[in-house]
Amino acid sequence: MTAWARVRDRIIARDTGGLADLVIALSGAERAEVARQLPDLRRELRAAADRRARAGWSLRLGDGDDLWEEDGPATDPWDTALDAVGGHGAVLRIAGAGVLSGPAATVSWLTRREFADRQAGVTDLVRTLAARPAGWQAEVAVRLARRIRTADDPNGPLALALLRACGVPPPEHDPLVTAWLSSRPGPDDPLIDALLPRIFEAEGAGRALRWERLEPVPTHWLSLLDRLRESGRVSRAELLDGCLSRFLRGGDALGLRFFIRLHELLDPTPQEAAARARDYLRLLPTAPGTVAEPALTQVRQGGPHEEAEVIEAIGALTFRPEAKLALEGLRWLERELPNAVELAPALATAFGHPSYEVQGRAARIALKHAAAFAPARETLAQAVPMLPPTLGARVAAVHGGEAAAPEPPEVFTPPPLPEPYEPEPFPEPTLDLPSGMCHWPDHERWLAAFTRQASGDREELRRALSGYGDEPYLFQQTSWTDTRSWFSALALEVIAPGTDPGPPEPEPVDPWAGASFKVSVQPVAEPESDDGEREEEEGEPERMFGNLPERVREDIFEQVLEIGVSEERVAAMRDGLRVPPPGPGEPRDFRVQIGYFGFGPMFMKPEPPDPAVESRRRRRLPQPWQVSPPHLFVLRRLSEVYEALRAGTLPPVLLATPTRSTGHLDPDVLVDRLEECAAAGVEPLAADLVQALVRLPRGRHPGAAARAARTGSQAAATAAAWLAGEGLPDPETGLRWAYLDGAVDRYLDEHEPDRPQYEVRLKPILRAEPVGHAPLDDLLGDLLREPAHWSYDDHGGAMGWWPAVLPSHREVVAVNYLPFLLHPTIAPVFVAALADADGPVGETLALTLAYFVAAGHPEAPPLLLRMAARGDLPAEAVGEQVALLLRRTARFDKRAVVRVLAEAARQGAHAAVWRLLTTLLPALLPDPGERPGVAHTQAMALAADTATWAAARGAIPQVTAYAAAGGRSRFARECVRLRDQLGRDGVAATTGA
């Protein structure tokens, strides 16, 4: 067999180890022959892979086009998607590494994109390359290293392995360094000496190491460098100088994070800091704050410093925008007053700092030490206009200069609230919806028009629906949870009556599903007194163990054969034939023991199907646990229309089609429709009647009740009683907060956790009393069922329809939204529909609004304005719920809350926002021992503004305490402003929405 044939066989077999051994041993002439044939084989393998991909099935390679031999490799023939050459990339790379002559050609071959899986066979590939001449290896290694472009470049592992194997110095190439860092080498890596110094210079090295941590224990690279330092392979001085050089090169905080942590790990001594003091000073003016802070620490630790260095450092610190560093500079300045004249420019720089706290501190220093700064009075006088007017006036009185003119206070007059939203008339029913059925009004309009025409001229309706599209596999579905499926079925029933064959029959129930068995068969010794033959039992024989699964029966019979029972007798037992007597020495009797684990008792009889479950299945309705209650009610309405269409009992009109855009139904229109049904001699549909009743406006409607009582039908009598009464009683609604503590569900009202949680769940509470009318209670029971704690499967379907299902009981709809609230599935338009609906507002709707506020949603201000304009915004309750969201969950930002409330207040809802803040403000204040931050200051400023606009009165203890504590920060000033506003004399303004 030729060398090429042997190499080809190893390539086809994907034998990386055998191929490497083979090509290493080839002679020069054989290498040349293989190199000549190799490109043709690559093209052949690629073409075969392409054909397999197109055909979707495996081809076999052999001579010519038939590439697979029948006795070919044992690898999975479907495993051809690894690369573009049918999974042969690794072996082709080894072959090329062993036979190609030029380093450039070899590197081009090794890095071909079609050899996608470049991690495979690297060990054998390196072994092959290492057998080539040293100079050739070195050139290939360097060329490969220069091909690297990113930290996770697929060429990286081979280039690094080859550099280690041949010992050639790595080229100056930054991506090579990042690839080496990402490979996480060990302490004995031969590349450490060459590449470690470059991590402080290579672009991208810091970002490649950004995930390194010191806590709780140092991660890989920090730990490795610490061990290398302890072993003496790298010195502290090298690492410290490397960190400083990296800091001086500049970069963002993310790129410098690793070097900051390495510097912290090294913890320079005072002597080390003093030796590098000049470099640390150079970092103070412009380095990122995360670098400047440790640099300042080292500057202090490495003192004493020369006078010029101190002046330079203080000037650099007061120039920085970070208030913390600028204040440190001012403290240092006060300790260096003998050099006040030289430090005056640094003090003047602080006059113009963006932080009021820094400006105040600088002004106090200028006043307190006026004598020391007297020789530099002109320098300070020129900077006085940069101070706030009050501070500037005080400094100007001592040092001269002209203070800035006070800015006139902002006079903002909040606009009035917008006009309350007035529901529009509901559009006329129609089958012609140009944009399709996208929203619930489209569905209601189409359904009403369909019912009207289906109860009249079917031929005309059939022509109108002739272009209606089919839904694939519609009738093979067990249940229709998507409302579009019902509309498709309605249209198809008109176009081709009788097309629906009915729901598919359920799969037979296996009583042993999920059960496991352990069988043991033992022979039973015959009693000594039994010397004669036993009499055969009378009656027809039966299949032994016929009530057990077949797999268990076979296990029993196999063991019966093993204890010596003849095959003839076992066959009779298996088939239910008369069992012949045992032969000599053959056991007559045996004992069978069965260990069983399952979900029910052994030999249980299947329970008959629940009639209610079976009824829903026949009507293609999901079971109640599979969907949300309002969704199931919508499906029941559609189901009864479909059933009535097929049975020919459709009424001439649907009762529940709304008359207002909120979903409400005018009582007199309902009576008109009842009269039309009575005149046609047809009873309305049950779910349609219930939907119509719960869509009525709240309260009694005596005039409509009297008309309905005179109509004479059963449905009209039911409606008359409903119209004469108060309608649907408001169910009890609420919620409980729950979270997962390890593997245990806990309620927050029983066990408040120490920190905010990520896995918080809202458990709905909904309890409704029966109305006392059995047909109504059956349907209302489904609609007013308590929603599930979790959302899964088809829960949350038809969510936009829900507010129109119960337009007079929006709190019930809000309860149904709870399982989805903390996940981004509740659209603002749904909440706007609840804002426009009717009914009492409780904690669930308040929490729904609070979620949008806490999330900083751009639609939150319009929602607050919409309800405030109607006068039914539960502002205090929303504030309480926002506070709970901030305290109990870890996903919201106080600044986003303030931004939403500020926008709503400036658009006219200032009075409502103030009421909301009266319950929320304590949650927006700093915790005990916490320093006020930007969010706290913004919240206090908003509170002071809205209290002023709303002319609010009445002290808030927490605010009073902060104001009494004093301070010159903006937070303290806003606390004083709010306290003074709330303490003004006069009658409190009305704070209605």
C-alpha cells in the first residue's frame, strides 16, 4: 500500500494518533506525494459533506463518489456538522502539518476556516509539528501566533502549544498575550518568563482579566502571581512597577480593575511607596478614581515629600471632579498652611468644584485662614464668582472680588390635571377588519357580526368568509387555548360544515406508568405428607400473572425457567393453557415476590374519568389549572358560540357585545337584545348572558329591570333580578408576598428576610361568594377562581381581554395579573384599561401601578396622571407598595422612582405625588448610618418641590430629624426646605388628586 493510501485511510478513519505516527515517519519523497494529493482529498471531503447536508442523510465514502466503505469507521455517520469537511478537520490539519514544506503554506492550511473544530487533536498536531526542523517550527509558531486576533481566537491553543514545544521567543503581539491569559496556564508554564511582563503593556489584557477577584479568595491569576512572587520567579518590584506603568498608560476603570486588585494584593510597604512616590503623584490629576484613591494612599504612606511635590498633589486633588478626593485635597491643604501662598491656586480651583460640599469647605478654609492667604488675596478674589452667591459674598467681604449674582428662585406653576378620560362608544360589529383581529375589540366586533349573520343568511356569510385562512393542524389539537383557533373553527364550520371530526381520543391510560418492579422467584418444597398426585383444578385455565405488565410477566417466566421448570410448562402458563404435570425433579410450585414502587396501589383499577374533565375535553376547552381564570372564561364564551353554530341553535344576537370602549354594556341595550332573542324564540347562550351581566355598570338599574321582567324569557328573568339588585358583589381580594429560602417557600409577612430577594413571588388572594343562582354560579366560579401562585403552560393568554371581561371589578383583574407582574409580561395598555375601568381599588391594583413606578417605566407617569385625573388614584397605597418593592426585591432603583414621580408631578399630578410620597419618603431616605447619596438628595428635592406646589402641611419626623442634624450638603438643605414648608402656618391645602 502506498504512503498516500495509508495516510488517506487514517484520514477517513479520523485516527489522529495513528495519522501523526504515520506522517512523522514518512520520507521526503513520500511527504511530497502526500502533499500533492492532500488538497484533492480536502475538496472531496467538503463536497461529500455538502451533499450530506443537502440530502439530510449520511453518504458512505469510498473510491470515486462513494466515499464511505461499508466496513468504514465506527464513528457516528451523522457526526458531520463539526466542520465543513465532515468532521475531518483535525486529521487534515495533522496531515498538512506533517507533509507541507513551506511555513507560510502550512500556517494557511492549519488556519483554514473550514477546519472549524480547532480544539480537537491539538496534542497530536503539536507532536507532528515538533518532528519538523527547528527553524521551520519556529517560523510556523511565530506565524501562527501573529494570526491570533482575539482572546478566544480558535488558533490560540495551537499557537501557544507550539510556542511551548519549540521554545521560540513569542512575537510582540498583543492578542497573543490576551489569548495566553484566557488559557489560564499553570505556574510551570514555560511562556511565563516571556509573556508575563507584557500583560502590563498589551492592549486588552486588563479586560481579559476583568473577572479576577480577591474575595473570598484570590482567583486564578491573582493567586498564580502571588505564588510566583513567593517562589521568587517574579519579584515584588517587577509586579509593582508593572501595575504603576499600567496605571500611567491610562485606560478605563474596567480595563484597570485587575491591576488595581493586584496592587491591593501586593500592599506596598512605606519604603516601596516612597521609592515610587513620583509615579503615584503623577496619577492623582487624571487617573480614574479607582486608581487615584490607592495612589493617594501610597503618596501619604511614602512621605515626607518635598514641598513642590506636596503643592502639586494638593492641586491635582482639588482639580478632580470626585467630591471625596477633592475634600481629601482640602484637608491636606489645611495641614500645609505655611505654604498658603503656593496653595492658593488649588484653593481657588476648589471654589469652582461641581460639589456644593467641596465649595463650602473651600470657602470656610479661605475665611478661617484669611491671614495666611492674605498675600494671595488676588488669586482668591478672581475665583470668587465661581462660588454660589451666598458663599461668594462672604469670601468677597474678606478677600475681595465680586460675588455672583443670586439666581432668581425657580417659580414653577404646575399645570392642571388633564381632563378625565371619557370612554368612547364601542365600534360597530363587522367582519371586515383590514388589519386583522389584533386586539380584544376586534374579536368582539367580529364575533358579534358573525353571530348576527350566521343566524340569518349562511350563504352570504360563506361568501364573506371565503378568503378566511385555514389554521394548520387545527382539528388535531386536543384543546384550543389560542382564541384565534376558535375564530378559525367558526369560519371553517360556515365554509365547510361538518369538517370538524371532534377532538382526538385521549391516549389509553397506563396504570403502571412510572412504576418500577423487582421480581424474585423461589421454588417451594412439597409437603412430606403429599405422596400422591394432586388433583387438577377445575375450570378454564387463565394466563398467569395476566394483570401485570408484560415486561414483569416475562421477568417472572425467565426466573421460573431458571429454577428448573420446563419450557413446556412455562409456555402453557404464559399462554393460558392447561399446565402439564411436572417432570421428575422439576419443581411443582414456586413463590413469586414482587417489590413495587409506583404512584398508586398495586393492581389498582383505573378511575372513571371525571365528567367535568371529560366535558371540557369534548368541547376542546383546557382544564382550569392549565389557563388563567379570565382566559378560560373567554374560551367558554367562544366554545358555546361554536357549539351553537354546529347545532343550529345560535341566537340572533349576542348579549355581551360592549357598548363602551371600556367593555361596559348599557343596561337598556341588554334588554333590547333579550327582547330580540325572546321574539325569535331562542334562549341566549349561558356564558354570553353571564358576560353581559358582569359588564353592566355598577349599581341598580330599576328601569331596565322592569323592562326585562316583562320580556317573558328565562334569561330575561335572570337579568331582571340582577338589574334590580346590586349586581356582582365585590369579591375579597389581596395578596401575600412569598420568596424561596433555600428549598423552602416562605411568606414575608411571617419571616422578613435580612436583605432584598430576587426570587419574590406574589400569591393572589381571591374569594367570591356565590350569587345564589346555580347556572350563574357555575360560570362565575370559573371566572372568579383564585389564580395560581405560579404562571406556567398557557397561563396569561388573552391578557388584553381581561379588563373588558370584568370592567366593573378591576381589582379582580389586577389579582389575576399578579403572577405575571414581576416579569415583563404586563403591558402598560392593560394597566391603562384598568385605570379606565370601574370598581374599588385595593392593594393589588396599587401594587400594579407601583411596579411601573419602581421599574422607572416611561408609561408610569401617564398611568398616574390618568387615574389622578379621574380622582381615584390610591396614592398613599401606591407609595406603600413602591416602598415594599424597594425593600423586598433587589431589582429596582430609587433614582428611577424619583424620575417617574418628578415627571408626573410636573405634568399636573403634584398633589397626588405628594400624597404618594407621604408613605414612600421614609423608604427613600438613607438607612441608619448610611451617607446620603444622589438618590436620597433627589428624593428630598422632589418632596420639597411637591410639598410646596401642593401647599402641604404637617411635619414628617424623619425629615425633621435630618434637618435638625444640620450640615451643608444639598441633602441637608433640602431637608430644611421641606421641614420649613411643612411647618408653615396656615390651613393645609386640599391634596386631592
